[in-house]
Amino acid sequence: MAAMLAEPPGTLEPSSSLLADRRRPGLVGQLEGWSPSGGLSGWACPWPLQPQGPPLRLQLVLEDLLQPGQRLVVAELMAAEARPDLLPLGIEQPCGFRFWWGASQPLPPFSQGLVLRLFAAGEAGPELAGSPLRVDADTYGQIAHQRQHGPAREGALTACQAPLLHGWGRGPEPLVLRLDGAATLPIAPPEPLSEEPWPFQQLLPAALADGAIHHLQLETAAGQVLDQRFELLPFHLTPWAALQQHARPPFPDELSPLAREHYRSLRTWLAWADAHGTPLPADLPRLQRLLEHPLPRTEGPPPPAGHSEPGPDGSPVPRQPLQLSLSAEPLVSIVIPVHNQYAITLRCLAAIAYAPTRIPFEILVVDDGSSDGTAGALAEDAPGVRLVHHDFARGFNQACCSGAAAARGSVLVLLNNDTEPCAAWLEELLDPFERWPDTGLVGAQLLLPDGTLQEAGGIVWGNGEPWNYGRGGNPHDPRVAYARQVDYVSGAALAIRRELWNRLGGFSPEFSPAYYEDTDLAFKVRQAGHSVRYTPLARVIHHEGVSCGTDTEASSGLKRFQAIHGPMFQRKWAEAFEGPTEPSLAEAEAIKDRGILGRALFLDQETPRPDRDAGSHAALVEMELLQALGWKLTLLPLNLAWLASYSEDLQRRGVELIHAPFVLSLDDFLRERGREFELIYLTRHTVATQALPLIQRYAPQARLLFCNADLHHLRQLRAARAEGLDGDAARRALEAVEEVKRQELAVMRQVHLTFSYSEVERAVIEAETLGEAATAPCPWVVHGPETPAPLEGRSGLAFLGSYGHPPNRDAVEAFLRQVWPELHQQRPELQLHLYGSGLTADLAARWGAEPGVIATGWVADPATVYGQHRVFLAPLRSGAGLKGKVVAAAAHGIPQVLSPLAAEATGLRHGQEVLIARTPDDWCQAVLQLSDDDDAWRAMGAAAFAYARATWSRERGLALMADALTRLQLPHQVPAP
């Protein structure tokens, strides 16, 4: 989305009659014009007015009337800025927009026919009043100047260092700082006045220092907005470290740089207790207190372990044993090597107890020749923790090997004692082993105590030099927030199957006592045919250097072995190194993803939510198939929304998810990274229409694969016929169908290959484009149970669908009107269950008022629907493409009654795998047959189940996707079984 600032100048006359001239179907607004200082400005909002409604998205287009067909999409705007001048017209919602031409926006050579046009975004969106706007020679020159030099503004905000706000102004006029849309502060120009821009710093009012986010807006005295920003203004300026050192407990933990991770642990414990009855740790308050205290750091000889700990007010209290949830039959063995520093070890154990996990584990502490009483103190403070003792210090390498030799779990987790694991860390460390069977070694995301990144997987350069990728960065940056194959992971927190550890001989002894043993292990794992992976949601705080120091030049201490072992590692693995020999940040971005053949960008409108709609399931399937064939996937949803667990699940799957605020528009992203993608996968023609001009400009090398899911114009045509429209309504509906058809076919002519789930629709595409648009069958993969749920215990009828999708609403409405009254009269005991997302309270009340109808709405696991009911219904009258609900029902072995349209593209046959009903009588007879005849029910369910496993298997999906890549002249690998 193009960068915009707030409301344009000008005030409309206070006459509501002006709205009549500015109304268009579904909206009211005005393109007000262009100026060098104000850019392109105007306003737009939905009509009828919706004070609490969402802002309109607008599409700015540049056309040349002298060259019909030359049409450039310049930018997408959001009409969401304040316009108080519209209040006299009854328009309360923020609906203004402003656009300044940037260097990334297209500007063709000047022509006398150039015009700017502004439309509501979406299919056949109406054009705003005031559009088109002619671009004469003067205006063109101003736009060209602005593209090169930026907007001619009179001031801007540059930085906020609370309580001071910094910025600059230009000229003799005073500026105004508006606070949270209300109070204002004057900003006077300096005396004497310079011809150059003048800087200012403004002291913000103390009332804003409340720890909340505030809106700061710079304006001219006339009210023109120059700049704006949101700032979090703290209520104190004392650094967290100073607060811990000089203040008295309890500390305000919410001010800690790691407050988010502590809160995440507490929230997870409470969520598990609420949902599953998971017992909370009995000493949870004490654990919270211990972890909010400063990490004890000592110089000189190690102090004795002692018998006290900080109490609630910070004063010493007798230390109590930790209550660790240890298992007698562990899946995971956590091995913690220690040498002195007992207070740090105890804090690590407290962090393990505090971090929620449901993985059964044991802890082995390897006391590597400590002289501070570690062994005796552990026996008192951590009952159940297994102790492995060395009489003298052998170093990190051999301490880990000793702990692993005594382990009982099938997975080893090596953990430094100067770490603090975070919520669900073990679940996240184990996830790659289940998700990718070739996984041999997994590393966590390591955070520094200030909340910044220490490591997001390691790179080994062509010269053998290792790098901590991402160090000092933001741990939530999309570039470091997805699972991926890497060169190595840090021994501070890693997981490996014990069988593989033993087979490889653990850490190589030549790298004793410490350093490079973890990098060497990663290379041994890969040499054995396994992958090394980084998983970002396994977060571990690492108080780096507490155990071993940080000085590699020191003559004593373990850290010096980092410099000694480097050359040894480089000699051992010289033939395995690849990539650039000169480390650089730019090259790091290019080689950080190991084990891939190419990079694909996946563009969709929204982040997939597979429990909400079939389209999201399809998107996940197609991304996973590409990954299995060797491709790295980057997903950019055009709304750039981060959606919590949905987004995290994508990152867990190894998908780089692009979201705001790290990226603010598709234009910006493609301008920066478009050249890195060999393949761009486009979904929906509306997405493709917006993206294609940008792709042609910034990623011309990419092959383009388009999946439209279904032919939208065919869906709209069927919907119009189902409504029985006539006269003007029918004419308008057909015009809309023709416009969508034009847009869809235009996209298909511009891409290299179009996916379709339906053989019928592929034939339509080839006929309509005279073979110009190449098509291919789109893979669909569905995962059902190994065996269907038995007939016993099932009852009732079920429908499942997203009610935000018009064909699903229409299907239920028509069925309740045309079929259900007769069916319910014949079988009053029969119940119809309606499931799915988007079921509004109004629909639920209206449908649920019908006798025998139970409107449940959204369910977390659709498998429960297919497993508990006797018959699944899909009475669709409109729509197109493959119906995900029908495929999923077949994969779960539940017999179905379908409309002909619902069965389209599935290959399911009437009387074999399903029953197809065309009339209300057909529906009643089919439902009653499957409700009464157990033998027919079992035969039809078994036939559908077998058909689904053969038709929509992962193996067939991989073959179809591989064939598409071959047709696009792109590589693919043989996927792992």
C-alpha cells in the first residue's frame, strides 16, 4: 500500500445535497485533486453510511486515452484518515486519503491523453466522483519532480526520545502538534529564521507519560497534516538493569525486556488449566519471583552454594526445594553441563519448572568438577534431578557426552546452565522431528537478556567461518521467524535423537574441552543423510558468556578454545564448505536457507485459516507440496495481517510469513526482494490483477503460476440463475459476470500456467482464450483417518461450510425452504446440524428456529462432524470448482447426498460413492435411504473412502505439482517418503 498521510485541505459546503453528486453504487466520495504540497487527495466511504464500518480500499490507475489498453495500477490506497470537515454532511468516520508519488510507482512518458482514475478496490469497483483527473504537462512535471525529490512538505517528525519529540519545519509559519486527535501544542519557528529547514524539539506533556501508545500529529496552522506517528511513552526512564540493582523487590516484571516471554508462560499455564485441567505448578508464584531477580554474576573464586534465596521483599529466606515435573518414563532427557556457578544452575532449573510443557522429561545435571558445593546443593534443592559427577573439570564437550550416556529418553536436549527456556519449548523442539522425518538435529531461537536475537540458526561460509545469523536483530522479524534448514545450531539449546547421537559418537573428542563441537556435530549429522533445522518458536533466553566468558584472547578459561578449534574444524570439513568465502550481510540472506532448489513467493489475499474455509486448506496443501519438492516458500497476504496461532503455524511449517509492520505494501516488498524469486504463485484473480504490474516491474524473471480456485464468473452466473433474476436486475448481473470474466481471462493470458481443480473449467478456459492460456490440474490433498468411524453411535444429518461464502448460505436457505419441511414431516425425529464459520447470530437464530435444525456454527476440528453424523449433505445451487467439504467427507467415509453442482469436479458417482439429488423428492428419498439402510450406508461409505484415498492422496498431489514445475521449466527434487 502506498504511503499516505492524513486529511487533504479544503472544506465542503455544509449541504447534504452535495452527497447526491458524489454517490456511486456502494460508496460516496470525491477525488479532490492534485497539488505539489498536498499530493493526490480526496475521501471515500461506504454508502449507505456505516460509522463503525471498515475503511474503503481504493485502486489508483493511470491510463492513456490515446492508447487504449495501456493501463497501469499505480497504488492501492486506504481511505482511513480523519476528515472533520465532512461532519456537516453527516460523515463521522475517518475516510480521507492522500497519496504522494514515490520512486517505486510507475510513471510512463508524458502523453496528452494521460488521466488518473480512482476505483473502489475489488471486482468491478465503481469509480469515484472527480475521476478521471487529467494529467496535463504541468501536473506531469510536478509528479515527476515529486518522484525524484519527495513531497514538498513543510515539516516532519524525525524521532521520539521521551519526553522529547524531534522534528523539523520550513518557512516562517508556526506548526502545531496535535496529541491524540485533541489537544494541540504550538511550535514556533526560530529567530532569526534561516532559509533552510529548522529543527525543533518539543517537550511532551507529563500527562502522556502513562506507559500507553499515543498518536502524535504534526500540522500546519491551517490544519494540513504534515506527519504523524504512534509512540509508546513510558512513565519512567529508569533502565531495567538499574531498577533491578537499586530498587527493592518485588520488581515490576512487566517492564522487563523479557516480560512478553514470562507472560506467555503464565498465559499458557492458565490456558492449559482452563481447557484441559492441566495442574498449575504448586510453586508458580515463587518461580515468578526467582526469575524476576537479577541473574547472579560473580568474579573470582566461586561462592558456596548457600542455603538462602531472595524472598518476596528481596531479603534472604531459607531456600525451598524446587518442584520439578519429572517423569519416570521420559521422552526427553535434558542434559545440563555445569562447572561451579550454582546460583545460575538453580535459576536454569527454576526456568524449566516455570516454562509450560506437556512433554515427559528427565533432567541430568553433569557436575563437571565443581568446587562450590553444586552436588550437595542439588540433592537438597532439586530432588529427582539425576546427577552425573566428574571428579575434575573435563569441559563442556565431555560433560555432555557423560550426561547423554546416562540418559533414558529417546531424545536428548543439551542445555547450557546460563539459559532460561520459554513456554512450550520442548514441544517446539520436537515438532521438526515429526514434521520432517529426515530431521536429525534441531536448534532453538536464542534470545539475549535484552530481548534481542542472539542466534537464528548458524551459517558456515565457504572459508569455514561460522556465523550466528540474525544476531542483535528483532526475533519477530519474518526473516528469522520461520523454521528452516541451516548449517549448524548452537549447543546452548539443541535436540537430537539419542539413537543418532550414539551412532555418530556424540561430540567429537578432538573438540574438547569446548567450542566447535556443536558445529562439527551438525556436519556429521548432514554427512549421515539427515537435516539440521532451526525452529524459531522454541525460544530460549541465553545469558551469553556467564558460564565460559566472552574473551577469546584470554590465556585461561574455556573461551580461548574458540580460537584454537576454529582452524581444526576448517581443516576437517574443508570439502563440505560451500558458498561465498567472504562473509557479508547481503550474502547471508542468500545462503541462510539450506537444502532448497529455489525460492517461491506465494501471494494471497489473507493468511490461511484452514479451520475456517476450504480455500485456506488448499493454500496450505499447495505450499506444502512445493516445499516437499525442494522449494522455500514465502507467503505475503495482501492484508499483511499477523494472526497469532494461524501465523505461527505457518512459521512452524517453514513458511516465511511476511506481515506488517516489517513490510507495509506489496510494492515495497517486491521492490526490495522481487529479484530473489524464481516462481511466484498467485491465488485469486483479484490478487493477481493487483500484483501483476508490480511483478512485471520488479520480478520479470519469475515464472508465474496462477490458481484461481474456481472460475468466479461461472460462480456468479450460477448464483444469478439460482436467484431467478429478470429484467434490469438480470442485465446488471450479467454485466458483472462479463466484467469478472474479462478480468479472469486477462490474468490467465499474462501468467505462464493456470491451475484449476475442475476438468470442466480447464476446458472453458482453453476455449475462451483459444488455447492462449495454458492450464494444468491443480493438486488437492486430503488427510482422513486410517479407518472411518463406525456406524454405531452416529445420528442426524450435517452440513459444513463457511457462511461468509454466498453459495453456502444460499444452499442452506434453499434446502430449508424446499426440502426440509417435507423431510421433517416424514421423519420428525431427524435432526439437521449446521456447522461452519461465519454463522452470524441472525442466521443462527433464523435457521435454528426451524424444527429439528441445530445451528452450531464453527467447530475447531471438522473431523468430529464427519465422525458423529450419519449423512452429510451438500445442496449447493451455485459455486464452481472443487468443493473441499465434499472431498473431506469422502475421505472420512461418511455417505453423502449431493447436488449435481456439489459433485462437479470430484468424479464421485451417483449410486457408487454418493447419491446425487436434483429435485426435492430426490433429496427426501436419498436421505431416507441412507438413514434406513445400514448395508447401503456401509457400502457407500467404504466406496467413497477408497475413492478419496486413491484420488486425493499426497503422492498424486506431489506428482501433479512436480508436473507443473516441469512445464514451467523449474527444478524439483524427489520428496522424502
